[in-house]
Amino acid sequence: MMWTLHNNGELLPGAVVKPTERLNWGRTIGLGAQHVVAMFGATFVFPLLMGLNPQLAVMMSGIATIIFIFATKHRVPSYLGSSASFVGVATAIYAAGGNPADVTGALFVVGLTLFMVGLVIHFAGAKVVHKALPPVVTGAVVMLIGFNLAPVVASVYWPVDPWLAFVVMLIVVALSIGLRGFMGRIAIFLSLIIGYVLSWLADLAFGPLQKVAEDGTVSEALRVDWSGVASADWIGLPPLTDLANWTYGATDNIVGIHLPHFSLGAIIIALPVVIALIAENTGHVKAVSEMTKENLDDYMGRAIAADGVGSMLATSVGAGPTTTYAENIGVMAASRVYSTAAYLVAAVVAILFGFSPKFGAIISATPSAVLGGITVVLYGMIGLLGAKIWRENNVDFGNPLNLIPASAGIIIGVGDVSVPFGSFSLSGIALGTIVVVAVYHLARLIAPEQMKKSADGASLIYDTPGMQDIDADDAEGR
């Protein structure tokens, strides 16, 4: 087997399960289910926003994750789900007259570029990344990725039923801190089930929610609506799609499996996001290194290249590209179980979901308030992992060379600031990432030597073997 059994399958309080370890398969399946819950909403929603098929995207995300696990020799725990970075790109391509085939063609080229960058990093060494993306930069990228998700909670999930969302948040906190052993490790999954049941009971006790439209029309909606579940088939694949008569914005379009089309204009629109994906993957690997206290530098190139392969494979059949998922970092931070075996389980479950519209409908029927209560904790944990990278690497924010680029990029990422380029605009994570990276290196060109040396001092953990353990001891006062 690829994984060694952790402590005979038992999980002691405070223990950490390494990526190369696993619990017994029953518990591993439970953890895998929790990862499915964490990734499913975004993996399902982002393709919809991009005009692509969510059922196909879920299936291909599972296949891409399996490729990633084996490419990184099951050392880098990650789920590869639909990337949010391309939602704006897809909108811009449609606005310029493109169709879904133009979108998937452009994103295929982005995946190919990412794959080639990964190969360069793999053979040239992770120092290339460390030089281009020092701890102050990667910490800022991880932080803006997490906090950029805050508007999703504030404007999409939470407002639907604020009080129920608040109750679910309290349940997440109580179970994550109050439960012991394995049950405490799957607190997110348990919170979802409890929240689902509470939503159903709220429908029985208080009746459906009332929604007021912009024109003042009042409508009612159940918190738990299974009408889509009842009408969904148990087994089925997305349809083969002929896009010859596809019209942007038409409600009767059914986009399924299709071949990509390569349009130079669409490719130019999409390519800048490669920078964000490199930083996302680098930030993910460093965040995992920080949590597991293992130096994963040698696997950084593999991780980036594997993400590129996953994106190429997904877009080649008409699904959206993939990326290492920030949502699942939150699950690992909460459970302290980093076993890649749990991700393999999640990938297999996702593939099965791809063959079953029925199960996909059940997950997608999760009440918004439940997602709001869960994600308000998870997304915050993701953002604070960026602060943890800064702290563990002793980043000095008294140094303007560290302070100014990070502060500018984070505000752009969190505030979803945008800069237009004709019909295309860079915004949010993509623009924030570019600003952090570019402004940092531009600032180094004009900074005094003493300022550079002070900033360079905050790079020991990732460059020096064994420094992870030394820093962990120091942090605990030993």
C-alpha cells in the first residue's frame, strides 16, 4: 500500500496524520466525505458561472485529483476542483463573441502553460519559486485567496437565512473544539448534517422563507428543496454538445461534452491568470508544508505540472480547468489529518457523483444557511494560514519592502478591485496576486541594500532543511 497505518488506525488527541499515513479505511472514508463536502459547492457553482457543465466538472475534478496524488507521490494533500480564477475570463470571452468551446480552448492553453512552468520548476529547483515568491509574497497570496472568499459568504450564503447560518457557525465552533478524537476531526461534516436537519425542522416549524425581489414581488422558498433531487436521474452522463447554434445568455442551452476551439483572442484574455495559478499552487504547497512541518519543496514543480495536466484533461472534454483547492486546506487545518488517502476517497466519490445526477442534486440542495455557517469559519481559517506563514518565517512588516506590496495586493484581493483592459478586466485574486508579486520585485530594484538584506532574512524555513522543527520548538517557548 502507498500509505502506512497511523498508530494502528487509532487517532489520539492532538495527533497529526501525515500525508503518507492513513487511518483505518472506515475513518478515511469519513474524512474523504468531509473533503467532498468542502469542495462540492465551488466545484459545482463555478462551472455554472462559466457556462459549462457542473456534472462533468465534478467528474473531471476527481480524475484530476487522482492524477495529482500519483504525480506528487502522495506527498501533497490536495483536491483539484473547478477554478474560480477563470469566471471573469469566461465572461469576457463570451462578451467578445466567444462560445464555451472558445472558453475551454483558451483554458486548455493556460493548463499547458502551467504544465510547462511546473516542468521548469521541477528541473531547475524550488529555489526559482522561492526567489520569485518569498514568504511575504506567498503568505499574502494565501491570505487574499482565503479572504477573497468572504463576499461569497456575505452576499450569497449568509443573507438567505442569517439566524440559521449563525447557529450553524456556532455548531461548527462547538463541535470543532468540544469533540474529541475522530469525531472532532470530522466536525465540519457533522455540522453539515446537523445543519441540514435543522433546516428541515425550521421548514416544519416556521414555514418557508420569504424572498423579496427587486420589483417588490414576494415569493416563498423552502430551506430544504428536494424537487431537483426527485427529478434527477440516478445514472447519467452530460450530453454530447454541438455548439454550432449556441447563443450566449439563452436559457435553453445545454452545454455538455464538447471539443475545445482555439481562438487567439480568447487565449490572450486567459493567459494572465497563469500567474495567479502558479502563486495559488505555490501557496498551497507552502501552506501544507507549514501545517505538516515537512519540506515539500522538491514536490512543488510536480504539483504545478500536475495541476496543468488536470486542467488540460478537464478542458479537453469541455469541463472547466482545475486548481488546488483552498477550501480543503481549511478542512485539513480543522482536522489535522493530511492523509492523501482521504483525497483519493474524495476523488472516487466525485467521479461517482459525475455518473449520478441524483447524488449531485442532493449535495447541491444543501441549504445556503448551512454553507454560510460552515464557510464563514473555513474561509477565515484559510486566510489566517497566510498570517501563519508570515509568523513562522519571521516576516518583518516594519520593513516597507514587505509591508507595502503585501498590503496593496491583499486589499485588491479582498475588495475584488478590478482594472479594465478593453473588454477584459483583471480583478480579485488574479489582480491581487499580480500586484503582490510584481510590486514586490519592482520595489526590490529600488530598495537600499540594507532593506533587501532585512527582507531576505525571512526565508529560512523553506530554504534550510530542519528549520521547520526548530521554529516549531521556538514558537512553543522551548
